Amino acid sequence: MNASTCSSAEGVVVAAVRAGSDAAAAGLRAQDRVLAVNGTPLRDAIDFQFHASDGVLRLDVEREGRRRPLTVVRARGDLGVELVPPRPGDIATCANTCVFCFIHQLPKGMRRSLYVKDDDYRLSFLHGNYITLTDLDDAAFDRIVEQRLSPLYVSVHATEPALRHRLLGTPRRAAEILPRLERLAKARIRVHAQIVLCPDLNDGPHLARTIGELAPLHPHVATAAIVPVGLTRHRQRLPELRVLTAREARALVDTVDAWQRDYAATLGSRFVFLADEVYLLADRPLPPAGAYEGFPVIEDGIGLVRRFEDGWLRSLARRRTRRVVRDVTVVTGEMFAPRLGALVGTLEDGGRARVAAVPNDFFGRGIGVAGLLTGVDIQRHLAAGGDLGEAVLIPAVTVRDGDGVFLDDVTPADLARDLGAAVTLVAPAPGALLDALCR
């Protein structure tokens, strides 16, 4: 089942039903509102997931203002139902004012949805969004335990109470994180912890304390992910922060490597994982794929580069030809551009595919990942770079799902018009890029 959080306090609204699925065979349609499953009223998509696991599902459905029963007989694992995503007003928002919050660093005038700070345990379970646990009440804890909402993704940042309170911007509740994590661990809820590392605040001995106090909760606290703070050029009237230096990044790689060796011996897991960005800044080799233990926190940018590069080699080995047949420009961020250029350079006639490292002037040069590139920055950089070839290949992660619009509301069609070249969105997978280059 592919389901998102519902958009109504009563029942869940169906966005789409896959043709040939069990739900389609039962007559469920897009825009139906499912009010109850097997007699249990639904509050949201989690209730739907929890109660729709039986073999026979008796649905109470509202369609065009009229209620009707539907019976779904599950013959496959996937019901084939996608639910309407939530409106911002249906999401539990974050009451913290974290000193490093990326949303506080956005410029004015962007889409309203970009400014929504969620702190909703439902989105943590469904989509891997990080939550602070500061506003999680007993009713929410009880539901997490009852419905086995695992794994959850928790923003820890520091276990020292006063320091964490400062990092979160002195929230109205000073709930300590360790007792809450211990409560989840006792209920056998799996947690992935995140630490946004802010130099001079929660690094050094503070980081060592945080890791040391999380490790005894393993395996229920399954991982501790360390990611460097991202700072944009729009930090007006916000606490002064800085990014890691290359020297600090090298020291951090060495420290985490030592921790991983110790924890692999004592816990049977490396436990602590470091964002790719730190290895690239330190100019250190990335760990091998096995060191990421299944890539459980890859959405944090931990193992993305390793998985892409290894996938590139595997995809290349399966191809009949390695010859680039299209004269194109491949767009990426400044951080990954050198490594992507090296990969493309291994192809025959690789020079026909120019890798363009687009600087991020919209957010600031400190943001080097491809996923935060905007249409206007891509247009500005490529327009000054000469011949673009047959097409411009842009990673699909630069546009939002659904309408394919860049963060600054420029569309690929706008970009193609301004550049005078075809624009192709390419899935962030090595096989997809090789197809675009070599087919």
C-alpha cells in the first residue's frame, strides 16, 4: 500500500486506486472518503494502515455525499490505494525555534508549503520526517505503542538537557530527550537519532557525550546520524553559526571511524554514521557499501554517494555499450560535480557529456547539494557557459513531486525556453543517467 497522511479529521480520502488492484476490484474509487474499516472509525492514514491489514476489509465509504459499504478481499499484499496528502493545517507543527532550522533561513515570498515546520509523529512513521519529541503527549505515546509505529526518526542534537534546550531555541517544554527515548525503547519502538552538528555548540566533548548516552539504548536506538549544519545566505536576525572547516571534517572522520570500530565490536553495529558531505569536505575516501549496514538513513545524505557510484559500476557492467551518444550538459551541485565528472569520464566519448557544477546563489554557496538547486540558478549558470548540446539533463530531485516545479517556482518548460535547449529530468539513479547518456 502506498498511503500518505489523510487530509481530513474524519476518515481518509482516496487520491488514486491502481488498476487491477484488490481495491479496484472492490469498486473503490479516487475521491472516495473511507470513514471506517471493519467498524473502526479512521482518524488518518496510520489508522487505515493499521486496520486495513486483515484479509477481508469491510469499508464504510462516503461517495458524492452518500455512504455505502464496500468489501475488499485482499489477494495481494498491496491494496493499490494512495491517499490524499495532508493540508498544512492537519499537520502537528513544530513549536521549537532551533538555532539551525533551515526553514527559518528561507527567503520571503516562496510557496507557503515550504514554510511548514512539521513535528508530527505520523509523518515520522510514514515518511521518515524527523521529530523532536518535545510536544509528544501521553495519548500520542500510547498510540505509538498500541499501533507499533516503528521506526521513528528523532532529532536529538544533544542529550545534555541545557544544551539541547538551547539548540531547540528554548522551547516552551523543556522535556529531556533521554527519558523519552528510554520510554520508546522499553516499548521496543525502533528509533533513528539525528544530530545536526553545529561547530562550537554541540561538537567535541558534547558530541562524545551524546553518542555515549545514546549507545546504551541500542538496538532500539538503531542509528545515530551526524549531519553538518546547512547555512543559507538568508540568516537575518538569527543566531550566529558557522560550518565545519576541512580540518575539523578530517578530525571528525577519524573520531567517527574510531567509534564505529568500538561499537562494531561491542554492539554488533557501527551505530554512528556520518554524512557524505563531511567525507567530501575532508577529502577522505567514502566507506564501502557494507559499512552503511543496509543504508537505513540514506535520506540524511548518509551513503548516497557510495550507493550511486557502486550502482554506476554495476549498471555499466550490464550494458552492451559504454559510448555516450548524446551531446548533452549534465547538471549537478558543486559538491558532487567532481565525482560525477570522474564517472562520466570513464565512458567512451565521455567528453560529449559536460558536467555543469551549478553554484547555489539562491540559498548561498554553502549549500552544495543538487536537490536544493533552483531554476533561476541553473538558468543563470548555463546561459553563461556556451553550447549546451542536444539537451540539459537535470536531476529530478530538484523539482517537487506532483507538479515538477523547482523551489523558486520556475518550471522545466520555463527553463527550456530561456536556455533555448531541451530540458530532461532524470531520476536520481545511475541506470537512469546512463540511459539518458548512452541510449
